[in-house]
Amino acid sequence: MAAIHLARVYDDDAGESPRFLVERLWPRGVRRADLEFTAWLKEVAPSSELRRWFGHDPQKWTEFRRRYAAELDCHPEAWKPLVDAAISGDVTLLYSSHDVEHNNAVALRDYLTAHLEDGDRGAGDPGRPGEGGS
């Protein structure tokens, strides 16, 4: 199975694999011309409401992962391109959070990995892939 890597948009780590920005908002202080990326997948990011509720509070991490997985379960068309890309080879998810352990890219990687391991390319078992710790 291919690896799903994570990289901050602020780090100088271009890598070889296709790179997907998985943020709803464009990262502050980053010029589009300066960011090497394959695609910007806004719709795979958490909803604005969920993002604001979470506020990168580590105490809300488990509940954030559960709620985010539920959102992803309802929109497989948003994350299916990432599964398809990961089936073909390694991919990198780009994110802008300063917290490298508690962010949507970490939760999304875990969600996608669970679906790849299950051989599932459609809607998942609600809540299952995103539950638990990091």
C-alpha cells in the first residue's frame, strides 16, 4: 500500500509524490506561485463550522476526529480522488496548522488509511475510520 505523507505548507519539503492541499482556506502568507501542489481539495477539509468549533484545541481532538469522519462519510466524492491517487502511489497532504499532531490532515490521513486497508473506495462505516487518538 502506498504511503500518505503529511507536510506543512510553510516547510520547504517539496518531495516527489503528488501534493494535495487539504485546507478550506488558502494558507496565510503563502503565495500560490510559491507552493508546489497538485490540487487544492477544499471540499475534503472540515466544514467551516467544525473548524471554528475545534479551534485546534487538543482537548477536543477525539470529538473533532469523530465529527470530521462523519462529514467525510457523507461526502465520499471529496476524498475519493485521494484514495485513487494513493492506490497509484505515495501522496502528500499539505496543511497549514502549526500543531503537527492535532490537525485535519492527520485525521484525514488516518481516515484514508482505514479506507485503503479495508479496500473501501466508497462511503464508509459512519464514525469508524476517524475514531480514537492520533
